[in-house]
Amino acid sequence: MITEYTKMPPSHRLLRLFEDSPPVIPFLTAGFPSRSVFVDAAKAAYDAGAGALEIGMPFSDPLADGPAIQYSSQVALGNGIDLADVLKLTERVRKAIPIPLILMGYLNPIVQMGMDRFARAAAEAGASGTIIPDCPIEEASDWVRASKGSGLANIFLIAPTSPNDRITRIDRHSTVFSYCVSVTGVTGARRDFAGATRQYLRRVRTVAKKPFVVGFGISQPEHIKSLKGLADGFVVGSALVNILKDTAKSRGASEVGRAIRRLVAAT
């Protein structure tokens, strides 16, 4: 099954993501809390029903991320994880699980490596697409060219403050789906979601022609239940990072799997 899956063009792997129930998409920082636990957590997430996996590329100044994911980046960088290691870990995960892998990170390391070189290496490692928060559509032409050349999908962010005409452009530029940021701010687990968030997602639904997922703050099954029908998928990140931070390494992966299983059941 994995061999057949890897023969598909990278971005095409994402086309199946929305065929059944809304997917739960876990975020895990590459190399956090260690290389082996990261890989085991990825496997546990897949076994628990995750529809895709978002792999964080550690960076020293992650402007869109809150304290939990910032902490995971610092630990991973302290473990010696660089972009080459991220790609090696992506390849290890790709060989183990047959779901789309989405690399999430910042533009500076990609530019340092070279956009074309990174795009080729990411596709060869098994990534299906990327999320680059500090690469807005107005400045993305070089990256779009490089990523398209290697078959990678581009997933751009929609914010609650985005006017309808901008949502239309983001929807058009995103290859398969876009990513709705649930709040104006950084990542981090939240207690609940205000009615304004639901109103915002309803507005996106009236404008966007492609599917969209929602993230930034989802951590409980109740969050998914409250937003069900308003988005096509759900991203959970900080809650999983906190599990890996607060749980003994020997149990971290299994606890991630348990959390994902509860979230998947809510869809």
C-alpha cells in the first residue's frame, strides 16, 4: 500500500483527503522531543486515524507559533535538527505510513537551501505539500514556481481578518485546500471557540471553492463538535506538543495516539 502511494505525484496524495469524514491533521515538530519519539508519534497518529500529518520544520523565530510550538522548535534545534534532518525524518515517516505529509515552516531556511533544491528534496522525501506562514500570496511567485516544478501542493493561510476578495485569491492560489486560522494570533490550545469563529468559517464557505481546514487552538473533541460542518478538516498541534512535553518519552507516542483517536471519533 505504501509503495503504491509513493508512486503518486506528491500533490495528488492530498486529493483523497476529503473523500470521507473530515480529516484530523496532527502537527508534530520534527525531532521533538527526540528523533525516535517523533517517528513513533507519527505512526501512532496514523494508527489512530489521522488523515494527514503536518510536520513542523524547527526554526529559531517561528512568528506564527505560540509558546508550546516555540518550545518544541527550541528543543529540536538543541537536538541538532536542521533542514536536512527534517527531510530525513520525513522520509522515515513516509516509509512507515501512507498518508499525506505536509511540511510547515518558514521561508528563511528554504531560501538558504535554495527554493528549487528544497522543493525537489521535499518531494523526494515524500512530502505532498507545504505551509509557509511568512510567504503570503503576494510574495509567493518564486516559491509557487519551485514547488509546482516538483509537484508539491501549496497551502496558504486565511485569517479571520481576511476580506472576501482576499479569501477568493488565497483559495485560488492554494493547490488543493487552504488553511483557516481560527483566531487572529498565534498557535496554542484554547478553551473554546467564540461565535465569531463560526461566523468567520461560514463566511469562508460562501467564498471558497476548494476545501479548507481549520486550526490554531483545536485540542478537544468538543472543539471539533462545535465546528463540525463549518470546515472540511481540523488541525491539532499545540495540544500534542504539550502531551509530548509533559509525558515520559516512553509513553509520549501512545498518548498522542490516544488523543488523536478521541478527536477522530468526534468527526
